[in-house]
Amino acid sequence: MQSLCLHSIGNLQLHDGPMPSPAADESLVRVTAVGLCGSDLHWLDEGAIGEAQLSQPLVLGHEFAGVTADGARVAVDPAMPCGQCEFCREGNPNLCTALRFAGHSTQDGALREFVAWRAGCLYALPDSLTDIDGAMLEPLGVALHAIDLGHVKLGMNVGVFGCGPIGLLIVQLARVAGAATIIATDKLAHRLDAARAFGATTALEATGQESREILAVTNGRGVDVAFEAAGDNAGVDAAIAAAKPGARVVRVGIPGDDRTTFTASVARRKGLTIKLSRRMKHTYPRAIQLATSGKIDLRSLVTHRFPLAQFQKAFAVAQKRQGLKVVIEP
């Protein structure tokens, strides 16, 4: 069985190894599609995400789908919570103190031909969804969780700062939720074009001055909810500057230097609620329904597909932010 291991910063190697052996509560899954996420790039470029440091060779990949031994096509929830800790019992498995997450810390992920995964984390894919659609349900779940934290309501003004795949999914979900105005920002022209295609009413280049344009678009009010999905502090500053007094600001992006800073006086004067989004919880059934109903377009987000043997090309495209979502098909 082939697997792609990260040995050190920038050092990915393809290996042959033994097939995984499923435990009593696990199923063997032949991996068919894996999306490359910004967090995979953090591991590759920095050898870490926050306090989680690369301590041994790690198989990356947490957005994935596959086929079980009995032929069932499944999307795979990459998070395996303990189910017993205080946070799991409170209904917040994404905050589990003993969470195992694919492609993170010491838990190998999906960039390999087969995985043994907890059966309770497998979700049957309807015939209308492809395996690649199944892999895209994970980023859709992240976007759904962010929308939940933002409490988007009918008629609101919504800002999305950063239009990678997560930001573009938030744009789509805000449209489905009934937002009256959806303002998207990014540095890349092709992502702004995608934001318009997915339902943004206004798309602006992220120059550091976009908050002024957003205030003009909203007649001086600002946005009711701001989603930062760029992963940098410039995006946070822009979100806070564009937020109206009393608004919610949801940080979804992961900063490369593990620091978030903003002008405290502005956020305090506006009385903002700032929420930090941690992955997702209980989202797969809703994500599947949204995708099968046609309310959310997953397929158009995938712009590049590569076999596992071409992993170097795949990661290079993702690092250069070419296109939107890059998928590897082991």
C-alpha cells in the first residue's frame, strides 16, 4: 500500500507499507479522493499548527471519501472524539480533550490507498454525489459550523474576508440563509470571480482599504456578521473595521504565526462579539442534504485533480493558490 508521509518541513515522501488492520469498531476504507486544505499546507511549510508539532512522519489529509470493503461509498468525518469527556457530553465533540483527527499530530490521515477508520464516522454517499463531492463535505462542514457561530439571519449584511474554498462555501451558505448583502474580499482576481459566481453581491480586492468600500456599500452601517477566512491578521483587521457596532466576527482562518492581533479600541468601542471557529460538529447530515438538494455547489470548487504519484504537482498548485480546490485521487 502506498502512503504519502511528511518527514520534515517541505519533505514529502511516497512509501510502500503494510495494509492497515481495522479494530473492532473500525472499517477498512479504500481512499478515492482527498482534498488539500490550508492546514495541510501549514504542516508542509511550517511542520506545525500552533502547539501541535511534527514529531514523527505524518500522513496528511483530512478531507476524504472512499469505498468500504463491502462496496459502500462513504464520506469520512476526520474527527474521532472520545465521547466521554466533559466537552463531548456537552455536545461539543470538536472540543474533545482526547480528539483524534486525521492528518494531525500523530494521527495519520488519508493521503494513502487505505485507511482503517471508526465506522461511526462514515456517512453513506447518495448516488447523486461523486467521491470528490464526498471529500468536499468536510470543508462544507467547517463552513456550516462558522455560519452557525455567526447566527446569520434573513436580510443581514454579511462580509466574507478571504475567498478560498472555505470562504466561498460561506458565501454560498450565507446566500442560502437569506443574507441580503454578501460582500466578499480577496487578493486574487480569480477567487473574486468565483465569489461573484457563488452569490456574492459585491466582491472587492483586499487592499487594506476595503472596509471603506464596504461601509459605502452598506450605507455606512457595516456588516452584521463578518467571517475571516483568509488566515492572516490583515483579514481580521478588515473584518473588524467593516463590522457594525454589536456585530459578530467569526475567525475561521488559521494564522501561520499562531497569533491573532487587532486594534482593541475599535473592537471594544463597537462592542463586537469575536468567535473563534474550531473545525465543525454534527454537520455531515446537513452537508449531505445541502449538496444533494443543489443548494450548495461543491463540484465547481474543485479545479485540479491529481493521482497520488503526482503529489508534488498537487501541493505546488495548492501552495501557489492556483485555482480553488486541489484533490488527490489515491
